[in-house]
Amino acid sequence: MARSVRVNLDRLLLERRMTLTQLSAKVGLTLANLSILKTGKAKAIRFSTLVALCEALECEPGDLLELE
Amino acid sequence: MPDSARMLTQVVKRFLDFVFILSIAAVVIWPVLMLAFWLNLIGGVDEMRIETYLGFSLAQPDGAQLLHGKGDLDVVSASRYAWLLSYGTREVLSVISLFVVIQLRAVFKSLSDGGAVTAGDASRIGKVGFAIVAWHAIAPCLQYLGGRVVLADLESNVAGLQLHPALELDLIGVFTGLAVIVLSGVLLEAARIREEQALTI
């Protein structure tokens, strides 16, 4: 069966006590794009976006992305 | 999309809307007229001139060929089969035309709404390509068949004039259809890449 990458944005936002709107303002991504990431509809993520998210959420890429 | 291209898209879309109405009328009205003529409600089959694609040659009294060629000729024939085949051919080609117009209309509507070419548009363009190939494959067969049926009924009383069934195979038309099919595959791939790009965060 084909494996996929899960984006653990929900869990990290909960742990950091941050809303999607706050993250959007910090990272510079639109709510629509963050929503696409959060719902697992994204096809790919740029390294620059990944770096910005990890810095905003103070985490490692492995915390944000998980192979399932 | 640049303004000039957007304007041109609008113009083509309106033209296709007009052609769509004409095509619908042709597909619907033609069979009704055929039935009316067949039942002698409006004139009769015997009074109809049948347009048929035929080859012809004219010889001089000494037997030397004076001229030859092929083209659409109006033939007076009492053959109901020839009449039915001739006008039935037009109906078949009208249906293919209507199919093409419907596909192109959908593509241009999508483009005039400001969107980029989608996978659905690419698929429709592919169908247009298949229709072009089908047209250029079917039309010559119907031309030849129609000619044979008409000539079977026709008695030529002009000395030196010979008529024979003919067909015109447009290879450029066939390859144009094939090229459109290939291009639709390219557009499909482009639409897929665009969708992937849109969902790249």
C-alpha cells in the first residue's frame, strides 16, 4: 500500500497553545494554505515553508512531518 | 491572461455559441425535412437533386480524353437509397460537427471565466482530435458509397461522358486530428503540473 506523509500541525498548535491565525501571521502564509496543509491536501511543501513553520513552532521537521 | 487574449477568447466563445445554435438546428431540422420529403409531404424524392462526389471524364469523338476530374456534382436521380444516403451523410457529419462545437464551447467557457486550462479541458480537446480523425475517415467512405449508389441508378446519355465513384482522402486533416490528440496529452500533463503547483505550500 502507498505510504503518505502526515502533517502534525493540529497537535503542535495545541501543544504550543497557538491558533492557526497566529501561526499564519508569524509564518507569512495565508490561512487557506495552512488549511490545505492541516487537512492533508497538500501535494508538496517547499523547504522555505518547512523552515518557517519549524521556527514558528520551535520544532524539528520530524515533529511536523510523519510517514504513515 | 493578457487583455487582448481575453477579448479574443470572448469573441470566439460568442461565435461558438452562435455555431452551436446553428448546429442544433441542423441536426434537428434536417431529419424532419428528410422525413417530410420521403413521405412526399413537401415536394417529392423524384424532384430532388442529389449532391454526390463523383469522378468524371469526357472523351472526344475520336476517343481521346478531353478533360477529367472529380468534385461535387448535382445529379437528378429517382433512387430513394441514393437520396437517403446523401442526406443521411450530411446528418452524420452534422452530428460530428455538433459534438466538436459542444467540446470547444465548454473549453472556451472555462477559459473566458478566467481559469487556466484544466484536465477536463485537455480531455475535451482530445475528443475534438478524435472527432477530426473520425470525420476524415468516415467522409471519404460515405462519398464513395454514395457515388456507387447514385451511379447504379443513373443512365448517362451523353456520348463520351463517363462518371465513376470517387473519394477525397485528406491526409492533412487526419494528421491534424492526430496532432490535436497529442497536444491534448501535453495540455493534460500541464494541467496536472499546475494542480500540483497550486497545492505546493
